[in-house]
Amino acid sequence: MNILAIESSCDDTAAAVVKDGRTVLSSCVSSQIEMHTIYGGVVPELASRKHIEAISGLADKALADAELSRADLDAVAVTYAPGLIGAVLVGVNFAKGAAMALDLPLIPVHHVRGHIAANYITHPDLEPPFVCLCVSGGTTAIVDVRSYTEMEIMGSTRDDAAGECFDKVARVLGIGYPGGAPMDRLAQGGDDLRYELPLAHVTGHELDMSFSGLKTASLNLIHNAQQKGEPLDLPSFAASFGRAVSQSLVPRAMAAAKAKGYGKVAVAGGVAANSRIRADLQAACAQSGDQLYLPELRYCGDNAAMVGCQGYYEWQAGHTAGWELNAYATRDI
Ligand code: KG4
């Protein structure tokens, strides 16, 4: 079954063709980062306009790269939530048009489910149930993946997402947008114990997380150093920050894995590319005996291959949509 998949929930326009849920025949991503960089963050209206310009050509390229024609397609899958509403609407409307014109089923895919499915591409042996730590610019949650299409949030952030926290701190440091990858690179060679940063704890909800205190403490530390004219040891600050984020995420993911007892832990989303988090998860799983699944770096960030992969399992479960399908800024997994 060949699925044309579309993703446009934030600042990447993406199209892919995926065969039978696991084989990526093509994956095209057009990033808008350069345009948003000058504003220090994604400007929603500009993102929507850029998606409109890119989406049609990108879908054609995905077909050409897969060496298929439109007649070879069996369904169209699309991210319908969550995301920037104008941006998601572009993808949903394009997918509706394509499905209608080609007389194909339309499959709505939740963006976070897509991130989780990126693991199926990298690990052909991975099957639910497993526990997945989902960390991106908009989401930070620990998910009980009971089956391909039955999932439950076990814990999540009460405020900022981990990626958002990386981005805001990096912006104040002036090291670029989005800030996660440059912070990660900067942290190499830094002393992760040099700066003490707070770790939040949500009493009574042990698997929930909070990053707003870490963000504020980091911004205050940077501001105070600037005011006093004291140079910040940037690599050590980035390493200390990475340690704090990882210490909020990894022990909770492991506690969730222990509670479920599946013996399998996965990670998903843009922040899953972080080297500290990957290393800490590796060490924790080596100790607990859980099997760890890490997605390839190219499938951590937003892409459409993950949407095509999850779309296949949604289709198998009978989750198709009619032309009334809407886009949503927020939606339960
Ligand atoms: O999954 P994604 O591409 O978009 C969303 O669905 O949100 O994630 C983007 C986020 C950004 O916040 C970016 O700074 C972060 O992923 N990110 C990283 C790294 N690479 C990307 N954060 C930490 N370390 C990285 N290496």
C-alpha cells in the first residue's frame, strides 16, 4: 500500500511516500528556518504562506523521488493536529484536494503519533506495546503506546515543552534559532556540573514535568552575568542546561517504563536528537535491562515519512476521514 503523506504543522513543509507503513520510498522536507530566523521564532502567518507556496511542488517531488505516478498511490495521509492552525490547515486542505482528485481514502494523523511512528522506520522489529518519551518544540510527554493506534499520556509538561525551553534560552544567548541543536553542539566539551539549575517536581504527579522554572532560572543567570560583566562559560552552561533537561526527562521515562513493564523504551520528536538525552537513556536502559529504540536523526524532527508510517496503521484500524475533516491546534493523542 503506497501512502502519500503530508506534514505542515509548524515550520517544515514535508511530503513523503511510504510503502506498507515501514518502507520510506521518498521523504522531502522544505525548511522555513531561514525565513523565521530573523524574527527569533516561527511567525505563524508567514509559515502558512510559505507552506502554500511549497506544498504542491513538494508532493510532486515526493512522487518523482519514489519513482511512482499518481496512479500508484493508494491513500493520502495528513497531519490534522496539533500545530499552528493556519499551517495545519494548508496540509489538510491540500491532502483533501489530492485525495478527492485521485479518488483515494484520506487518513488523518495526529502529529505526536507520527513522531512515535518514526521509530518504526528505523527499527523494523519494533512493535507496540512500549513506552515512548515524546519531546519536541511543542510537546513533552511520556506516552503508553499500547497498540499502533491506542495510546495514553502517562505524564506531560505542565508548562513549556523541552524544545521550547532550549529555543528560548538559546535565543537569549544569541546562538541561533532553533536553539536545541546549537546548544547541543556547544555543550560538547563543557562541564555539566559548573552551573546549578533547578529541577522541578510536581507533587503527587510524579511523571509530570515543568520547564518554566528552568527557563526563568537560566535567563536570570545569563542576565545577571551580563549585568555584572562576568563572562559566561558557554560550553559549561549549555552542558549544565542539557543535564538539567535530561534529568527531568530520563528518570521519569524510566519510571513509566518500569510501571508498565513492557521492556521497551522509545524516544521521539526533535529533542530526541539531543546527544545528552540519548546517552542518558542508553545508560539508564543498560542498567534497567529495557530495550531502547532511538529514531535516526533525520526522522527526529518534523517530516512526512513518519506521517505515512502512522497513517498506514490508522488506515488498518479503519481511521479514515471524510471531506469534513478539520485541522486543530490542539487535540488529545
Ligand atoms: O519535532 P520538531 O522538529 O518540531 C515539533 O514538532 O515541535 O522539534 C523541534 C524542536 C526545537 O525546539 C529544536 O530546538 C529541538 O527540537 N531540537 C533539539 C535538538 N535538535 C532539535 N533540542 C535539543 N537538542 C538537539 N540536538
